[in-house]
Amino acid sequence: MANAAYDFERFSPNNYDEVQKVSQPPELKVVSQDASGRRKTLSAFYSVLSFVVVITVVSAIIFNHVRLTELTAVYEKTQAEYDSLVETGNRMRVELSEMVSLRTVEERASNDLKMAKAEEYQIEYVDLGTTSKVLKCEKTSDNLGQKAKSLWLSAMEYLKK
């Protein structure tokens, strides 16, 4: 045996059987179902899965349609209520403008409150001029005739009402 690369004894018939026995992998047993049984199982699984998906999609569509119908009804009810409130607001604005008008105020003052327009003798004008000073006039003592006239006019004004 000079060199292991050229060792032909390894390939002798006695050693050859031992080498082949060692080098062959062990036999494996394959346990398999019948191919048609497996297909039937998968087919049934896919059928059930497809049915569940179809039922889910149809249920989602029906639910969304029902929800949309409910929301539409709520929207229409709210819109009708809004329109009614806008109409009420417009009507109240018109009533307010009628109540605040000068003619209405004058009528209520004269009819309900028994008020009358001021007479000429009841009005006193104050001239401020161009200055920003206000001068208060001191009241002079009235004579008996002026006091009587003032009392008479006040009594007549009271009796008019």
C-alpha cells in the first residue's frame, strides 16, 4: 500500500458489500391517504369557506342598505325640523320688526298706556352752543299767577288721560 488514492483493495468484492450497505439510506415508509379522499376533504373545506364568504358579503351588503335607509329617514326628519325652525325664525323676525316700528310704538303708547304727545308748553330746549359747557339756570321764584297756570295745565293733562 503505497498510496491511499491508489488503494484498490477497498474495491474488492469483500469490502464492496460492506461499503454499499453503509452508503445506502434506510428505506422510509410513506403513509399517504388516498388521493381522492384528500381531494374530497379539500373540496368540502373550500366549499364551506366559499359559502361562509358569500354569506358574509351578502350580510354586509344587506346591513349597509338597512343602515343607509335608517340614516336617510333620520336625515329627512332632521331636515324637516330644520325647515320648520327656519320658517319660525323668519316669522318671528317679521313680528319683531312690526313690534319695533315707530307706528306700532306710538299706537301702543297712546292706546294701551294712555300717553299723549308732549304739548308745546311741556318742551324746553337747551342750547349748548359751540362750547362744551352746560350752564344750569337757577330757578327764579315764580309769582302766584304762573304757579296757578302750571297747576291748571298739569291737572288738565292728567284729566285727558
